[in-house]
Amino acid sequence: MVAIEDIRARAKELLESGKVRSVLGYRRGTASVLAEPAFVTAPEDTAALVLDATCVENLALYLVNEKKRQKTQRSQDTRPLAVVAKGCDGRAITVLLQENYIKRDEVVILGVSCENGGMIDTHKLSRALRGKAATGAAFDGNGGIKVAFTAGETTVPAAEVLAARCLECTKAYPLVSDYFFGDKIDERSYSPRFTAVSAIAEKSPEERSAFWAGHFERCIRCYACRAVCPMCYCDECVVDSTSFIVNPTTSADEKACRIRWIQRSASPSENAMYHMVRAIHLAGRCTDCGECERVCPVNIPLRLLNTMLEREALEMFEYAPGLDPEQPSLISSFRDGDPNDFIR
Amino acid sequence: MNKVPEAVETRNDKNEVQDFEPKVVAFLCKWCSSAGSDLAGVSRLQYPPNAVPIQVMCSGSVSPMYIMSAFNKGADGVLVSGCHPGDCHYLKGNFYARRRIYLVQKLLKFIGLEPERFRMSWVSAAEGVKYAEVVTDFVKDLKALGPQRKLKAKV
Amino acid sequence: MEMILKKDRLGEWAAKLRGSAEVFAPVFADDSWNFCKVEPGAELTFDHGNTVRPAKGFVFPQREVLYRFRQESGEAPQLTPTLPADGPAVVFGVRPCDGRAMVRNDKVFTCGFADPYYQARRDRVVFVGLACNAPPSPNCFCLSVGGSPHAGDGLDVLMTELDGRYHVKALTAKGKEIAGIAEALFDKAGAADSSEVEKVHAAARSHPQRSIAAMEKVAEGLKRNFDSPQWDTLAQACIGCGACTYLCPSCHCFDINDEVSSHSPLAGERVRTWDNCQFPEFTMHTSGHNPRNTTGARLRQRICHKLLYFVENHNIQQCTGCGRCISHCPVGIDIVRVANVMEEAAGQ
């Protein structure tokens, strides 16, 4: 059992001893049923830390954001950040370590096990409540999730409301951590890995084309998926093309003809380009935290794109991201046995 | 949402109906495949002129963006061609290409693009004949598939 | 013009309207409620709380072509205007907060300079509002910003759900027209109906909502605390996704880009798209300097625009209290909480 008091105590100790400059965890929010990210600097505020089925955010994102923030701020507090990390979050941190975006001594990982069964999926919750807003959600200890909403409360079978990635999870705890809370649970008995993406892959090409065309048509290019992804840390994204160097001698023709890979406006072809570019840049790096799908305001099933490539990486190249900070990245490594039959 | 009506037949700039001629964008590595295509030319081999060659230093330098952008701008088919494994001028570039292009191919297929529109080949500087064959077969297959509409920007 | 429509006749009204307009209503699809075209024969019910995407999309679309251009070499460029030519649309189920936001958008797009693209769409769309008998969302706060669960501003018709029937009040000429199309379906509203509406509206107003204590003090607090480090703390979790802005019924910033499809001859479109002050590059200069390069600065901008600058410029709150930015923020940033923090800081 993950005892939240243990996490709070450890966080308090780390802050009191001055070992870390801040603890990133979860606390109850005012905005929705979900917990919100907490940036705790005062030891007494650790009492507000929580850990339950609503702690869906991937806090690895804030390691990236804090690092970027440090560049613009004057104070150079170089102490590490402590971060509460579930399995998928911990793998994301490992990828950041592997890519040298952060150094091992810049982070103190408070690994937690998702013993109860995982995190709720807000879209599935919305589906179960037919669009009504939930105000609370918790495991009832009996294979169900008790959901409270403004007009009352109801209990839903856990599998109906838990995130698909949690149902398919094969390692519900981080492999790399400084402190660990809970028991190491490997597999859950819900469904095999890649169930969701297999369903789409098995459709006919025409069905798949229509499926994705329908979704990309709705995309409003808010870039929430990119903003929430810890792996999308490029200072300038290829979609934005803002730092084209313009000086007094740049001709109008040059300015007009600069490379613009993807148009700004949200039309289906440009949206498809954006999502494909993002997916391929995440190949071998995405650890399926599911945040991209959660934050999408128009409910595009983005996870499918990333897990499809994750499945290929595993089946074809025996590569799984985020297991070991020393492993090479998928695309900057190769084996002699890599598939060759598709090449003439 | 503005919906552009699908063209039933292809028309040229003068709005005349014509046989569909697929546009192929071919990324050819400088040291092998581009030289191979030159050899095909110098040998006066006859093959369809539909492929626009773009010379890259190495097949390993072909970014997935080039491929997707080619489809976005209207290419009916995209070819990436490099040195044979073991013969890369930069020793390992084509091994990286092999892995990366495999993933791009899977992604394009997953989105619903016909997989036959995107190909990769190993063509050495001495294989002018092979290059001509690769392009000939590609153009033939693309003619059967028709114009690429799934990823093309609709303006 | 006040009428009564029996609930089971709502579908017939929509069917009559479909003869001359596209009919939209909240539909539950892909796990959320949004305005979608109502197919013939589809049931029309109003159990939607509020839609995720606001009604502003009908007058201010995400992507809009302003004109097309084409230039043969050596000749003058040809510009082809592309004013919207969509037919009339009727949108059911619009909440008063979205209607009031429309009034704010009208101020921006039609006062001073009348934006022809906005105006063309605004003229063609009819908003049929639905009063909120209970707050549609746990994050509603319309009362705090001068609104109400049964306000009619910006709407053409206001419907109120009563027992077994709707009270229907036409508020504008467009509203009268669409009610007139189906005159036979309506009954005249009597004194008993009117008093039930009064009761329902009064009950709706007294329903608890989230609240911001004193808006003038909030404005004062915002002015005084421009440089406060509080903003960085409040925005620490912000990921710059822009959901708050895109889903806000009164946010209206836009970008304009030329999308060139061919270079010879030069041809393309000038396209207007939504822009977002929460995007990091929103205020990026060509020199590379970015005056708002922190999430704190960008959050401050949005809150001040809504609760201070718009008030100073137009004398009304720009925020209409729909609560979407709160409900859909992935990390729980909460305008009500921020406003209350600023209100407390007003005295300092």
C-alpha cells in the first residue's frame, strides 16, 4: 500500500534539510475532479500532498519547464527538484536523463507504485456521466470507482473509467528512483499492452483513413498536446518557424519563400502533418503517460499514434523507452538485424 | 469548414483532361543513388521522367519532414534511395535511415495512406539499370493508384 | 413576444427551420457536448450542461480565408475577396454566458470598424438561448461578473425550461422571425406561465455558484499588483496549452498568414486564424525579444484583459463566467481563485 503519510514525511524531510529546492507533487485542486500539480517549497505545505486515482498529470513536464524557467530567472538555486513519479512518469524522467536534458543529480525521484489500478480517464468519466462534471472520484475498494457529481453520486466499474494506458500497463512503477513507496506491481489483469492500437491497426486502410481524417478535421491546433508532453522540449518547434533570421537586407522574396513546413491554419491536411511530425519525433521516446490525449480539447485519440510506433519499436527493434538512463535512443542506434525486406 | 470538391479526373493547367502522370519525389544519396541515376541517364536508358530527383548527402540525412512535406505538397509517390548496407559513404548513415524510414512507413500506413506510395531502395553508383527499373515500377504502380489526396494540402 | 412550446414539439420546430437554415444544437459525441448540425429525425434534448466549445465559432471561425491572390509574372496581382457565403444558421441551447460574450465580441468586431467577415456571419446566425435553471457547471460564476442564468443579451430568443414545456421569448427581429416560421406549434403564454418563469429564474439566481467577491476590488488589485511575484506562483503549473483562450466565448485574438500554394504563378490565400496569448511566441518580436516570456506574464495578461483592461475600455466585464477555462485547464489554473487572490491583494 502506498502510504501518503510516508511521501509527505519524506518530502518534508527533503525540504527541511535543504537537500532540494522544491517538491513537485499533487494536491487537491479547485477547478475539477483532478488533483493539480503542487510546487511545495515550505515544509509545512507537504501536508497537502495527495496521491490517488485523480493524480493524472505527468510531473516530469515540470522538470523541463523549471529548467527553461531557470534560464530566464536570475536566481541560480542549483539544488535538485524532488518529483513524485508514477511508472509512466518515471520512464519519462529516465528518457530525459538518457537524452541528457537533465542530469541525474538534478532530480530526486520519489517513485510511487500505482497499486490500486491506475488513474481515471476524464473522457471516459465524461462518457459515463454523459457530459456532467464530476466533483470527486475514488476507488471503492471493491473493483469500482465511486464518482460524485453535482446532482449526486454513482459507482462505476473501474475498467470503465480507468485510463486505457493504465489498463494496458505492464510496469506500474518507476524503475529508477531515489525513494520508493508501495509494492512493485508488474502487470494488471485488465488487458494486454497495445490493445487499443491493435484495434485501429486491424481496420481496413479506408476505415483508418476515414477515422483519422475525421479526427484531424476537429483539431484546432491549440498545441496543448505538445505543451503538455515532457518530450517536446525543443525551444523552437518545427511547426512554428519563428526564428527565421531577418535582417535589413533580407529581400521580400526571401521572406515570402522561407521554409514553412506546416501552415499555421487548422485545415485537415496541415493538422495531419502536425500530428504525424510530432508522432515521429516521439518514436522511441514516448512513455505513454496519456497526457496528450487527456488535454486535447476536441478529444482526438492521440495516444494511438504514439503507441503504434511504440509497438513497432518493441516488436521490430526490441526497444522500450525509459527503462535505463544509459540506453541509446531508438533512432540513433541500429542493429544488423533491422528489417530490410521493405527495401528494394 | 470549406470542403473542396474531389476532382473526378485530372486536368492540366489549361483545364484539359489528361492521363494521370504521377509526380514522384526521389531523395537520392549523393554518393550512390544519385550517381546511379546519373549512370542511367548517361547510358541512355529509357524510363519514365516522373521522378524529381533531390540529392541529399546521405540517406541517413533524410528527415521524415522531407517525406511528409513531399506528400503534403502533392507528391503522388516518394522514393528514398541510398547506398547498400555496409557501403555507406559515411559508414552508418544508411543503417539509421533503414530504421527511421521503417517507422515513417508504418506511420503513413497507420494514418491511412496507401503503403505503396512510399518506397525505399538501395541503389549503388553502378546500378543505373536498377534505378531505371525502380522508377519504372514505381510509376506503373502509382498510375494504378491515382492521384494522392489523403495528405495533399487542399488550398 | 412570449409563447409556450410543448417539449415534444421542439423537434418539429427544428424540422420547420431546416427548410431555410442549418440547425445546430448541443450533441454528445466523442465524449463531450458540442454544437453540431442536427440531422433530420434526430432527437433534440437539452441535457448538455454547457458545450465544450463556445458559440463564438459560428461568427468567428478557427480558420477563415480573407481573400485569394494570384499574380502572373509581370502583371498586377488579382485579389478575389472571399466573404462568407454560408446560409442562415439557427443554434439551439446557447447559454446566457455565451450570449453575453457575443455582445463583447460585437463590440470588438463591429464598433468603430465593422469587420465584414464577422458581420456577414453574425447577420446570418440566430442564437436560441436556454436559461440555466441550475448552474450547468460546478465552475459557473456568471452572477459575479454582472450576468445571470437567464440574461438575454446577445441572444435572439430565450427559452426557459418549465414543467413539460418551454417558455419561449423572442428578443430580436431575427428571433421573432424564426418563431413566426412555426407559429402553429406555439401556444400563447398566460399569466400562470409567466409567474412560473419568474419563480424558475429567481430560483436559478439563488442557486449557489462560485463567486468572486467584489469586481471593482479585483480590478484595483490587478492594477496594483502588476509586478507582483504572485503571478509566477499562480502560473507555475501553466503549460501554455491555450485551452483557456480557445474555449473562452469572448477571447478573440487572431493571426493572419499568407498561405502560398504556388510560386509561378504566385497564388495563395490570406488566412485568418485564432491566435492565443498563452502561446509562448505570442509576443515574440522579430528581434528575438519576447516581453511576455514567462507563464506568469502571460497569465497576468489574460486575467487583466478580461477583468481590467476591457472594463477600462468598454465599461463592462469581458468575462461572462461560463467557467470553461477552469473546467478544461489541464492543470487546474482557476480564474476565480486568481481573482480572489488579487482582490485580497487590492488593499496592499
